[in-house]
Amino acid sequence: MTSTSHHETLLTEARLSAPPAARLVKYHDLPGLEREKKQFQEFVAVDMAHTTMLVEEGIISAGVGRAILQQLLGIRRMEPADFPTDVRKGSFLLQIESYLFAAIGEDVGGQMHTGRSRIDQGATVRRLYKRNRMLDVMDQLNGLQDAIAQQARRHARTIMPGYTHLQHAQPWVFGHYLLSFSSRLHDSFERLAQAYGRVNRNPLGSVGLAGTSWPLNRMRTTALLGFDGLVENSKLGREAYYAAEAIGALAFVMADLNDLATDLHLWSSTEFGLVESDDSYCGTSSIFPQKKNPAGLETIKKAAGSAVTWLATALATFRAEGTGDQAMRELPLIDEALATTEGMLDLFTGVIETLIVHDDRMAKSLSGSWCTASNLADLIVRERGLSFRQVHHIVARVVRNCIALGIAPADLTSTLLDEAALETAGLELNLGDETVRDALDPRRFVETRVTDGSVGPLQVARLLAHAQSERVADRRWVEEARARLARAQSELNEAVGRLVTVAETV
């Protein structure tokens, strides 16, 4: 805690007859100030843009603007931890004001707050901070996509059982499975991009509720801060439904991660043994010497559990406020959601990059599996012109009969198939042993899939190419967004530089 030698009237002293209670400071003021200090650079950027606009519009003098901007430039060069704060003075806006008052006087430093409220100033800071953090998350999402693509390409022809209800359904391809998550994560990226567009709107100048009589140039601060547009209605300057939308998009990402982690966790069990986490992403047991626990996957699943409640919690928070008391619409939960999602994307990238795939075990698990039965059914429909429902009964019966007799799919004969056909449909098929066994071959099954998006080799290759184009587009989107922000930062720096230089020469 710091103190100043000059007397400074605290914001609360002018209206309240008692200082904040120690409990209020502990549970409200301090947590809020610590949260705001994480947005240090965004606070300074908003102050610089607003001051620049005030000077350019002739609302404050060039000399006053120069004095303020020089101090703000000095603050920007500080490390956040080195900036002096005193919790008694209030929010971070007031901490910066106090610093200015001590350096250049309240009569000069106080003019920075002309034409704005803590409400629209704070809302602007939060939008800046959250858009930057959203881009960080999107970068990590793209990194995971790269890792998934590398594994998918490596296993574009690695056949495995496909499961529904945890039972063998059809032969599958591990690369095709991974590409399904590539598609889901791309959808999640698009949700984040759409949410970003609503986050990146400028509320500065909406003031507390109804705007201001000062002739502010809101489009100028929009350009200087890199916003895509305005929050048009001044009443909405303080609302934070955009944060709930962003949280919803983040929750979708966590749902994607949960499903992928759950599958890999299950498939890494001894009973399945299809994949294995690298030792560097595992833990062990204090009592069971043989244990290799997939700690990375478990960490991701645990984090995804809380994500289920993020959006509901956000909406519940807003629901208690109506539309008349929106100053509380800060929604600190989004900071947790952003940090958790970014961290789990990073962790999962490492897990996927080092994932051990037991392709021999995957192929072996298809031995003795009846998961190609649907292919045999399709063959009968084509060759004998029966309806699929008739054929479904025939094939289901032959599978039942063979399981009862202990006969493996590779040993199924045309005679056995005809017996099942007679039992269910009263006819014989006479397909021949070679035709029947070829229809039940898992690799042949995969090779004959031709529909768009299927597991056939040509389709997997097409999906790989499509995923690559989506990743290129997603990376370009983030690069262009960051480039726009960099251009805005340069424009702000140049505008501040001109004002400081011009004022110095006057």
C-alpha cells in the first residue's frame, strides 16, 4: 500500500460518511482490484485513446492532453506489479487517476475523465482484454488442430472397430475418427469467431446510460482501439451478454475436448489397448506398481466437467439484474473459462502429438468381429434384389446361429447363410463361399466405402485436404485479426506521438 504526501479526496469520501468496512475491502474491493490489474495494458490503452480523442476534438487543450499522455506513456512502460496501488482509492481507473493527480495535479489529470463514466470505460477495458484472450484461445485451438491432422494423416489407413453403444458396429479408420474432431473443432472456432465479432464493439462514449453532451468522436476511439464497430445504443454500453456468448462458445470447445479425451481414455484401458498416452503425460500409483495412469486425459475430462455449468451460471447471474442495474455485468467467470480452455487445448496438443497408436491391436480386435455384417447385407440386396429389411433378418439370424455354434466370420459358408435365409425368409441365396467371406473382410469393407465423408481411402484423403484448408482459413482469420489490432495500436501510438510532440513545440 502506498501513500501520497498531498491530500487527496477519495471518491467515496465525497458521498459516504464512513470508509469501506474491512470485510467489504477483503471480499469486494481487493478481489476486484486484483482482477483489474490483469487488464493493466488495456486500461492504459483506453485512457490514451480517450485522451487523444478529447484533444483532437478540442474538448481539452493540447497542453493538458500532453501532460496526461506523457504520464500514461510512463505508466505503459511499467510492469503491472510495479504500479503503485492503494485499495482505499477504489477501482483501477481511480488508481490511475490518483497516479496522475500526484504527478500533474487533479486540475489537469482530472480532465482525462471528461465525457466518460467508469461504466463505459470499464466495459471498454473488459472487451479489449477478452478479445485478446479469445485470440490466444483460438491460437491454441489451431495448434491442437495441427496435432490432430498429423496423427490423422499418419493413420489414414489404420483400421479399427467402430463403436455404437460400445459394441462393434462397422470397421472404421482411426484417421477418419480424428478428422471428425477436426471438423467439430473447426465449428467451435467459427463459434468463437462469431462471438469475437460481438465482443469487439466499442462501448466508450455511451457513458453511464444516456450518452453525454460532450461532442465525443466515438468512431475515432473505435479506430484507435481496433474495434470493429460501435455498441450503438448507449444503454447497452454496460451490458455483458457478449461475455455469456463467448462463454458458450468456450463451453463447446471443452465439450469437444471432453469427448475426444473420454474416447482415448477408454481405448487406453487394458481391455481395449488401442491407444496409449506417452509416459510424459501419465502418472503412476503409490501402491500398484504396474499402473500407468493417463493423467493428462483425466485432467482434461475433469476441467470439462465444470464447463458444463459456465453458460448457465452466466445467464443466472444476469437474470437477477433485469435491465436497470447492469453495472454488475462484468462476469469474472469468463476469465476462468478463457484460462481453462486455453490451458486444456495446450495440454491436449501435447497428448495428441505424443499419442501411441497400437494399430496392430486395432486390426487384431477386428478378428472374429461381426462388424462387417451390414456389408454382407448390402451385398445380398444388390445381388438378389431383396429389401434391406428382409436381408437384415437373414444376416441377423446367421450371426446368431454362428455365435451359438462358435463359428467365426472368416469361417462362414454360403450353406450356413442359406440356412438362415430359409429360417427367416423361406429362400436360398446361393452366393458362394468366396463372395460371402469377401463381404465380411474388414479391409475390403473400408476400401469399398464411396460416399462423401466415408472411411474409404479416397474420402479420407479428401477429408484431410478439407481439414487442411479449414486450418489455413482459421489461422489466416487470427492473423488478420491480430494484424488489425496491431495497425490500430500503431495508429494510437502515432496519434499520441503527434500530440506530445506538437504540444512540446507550442
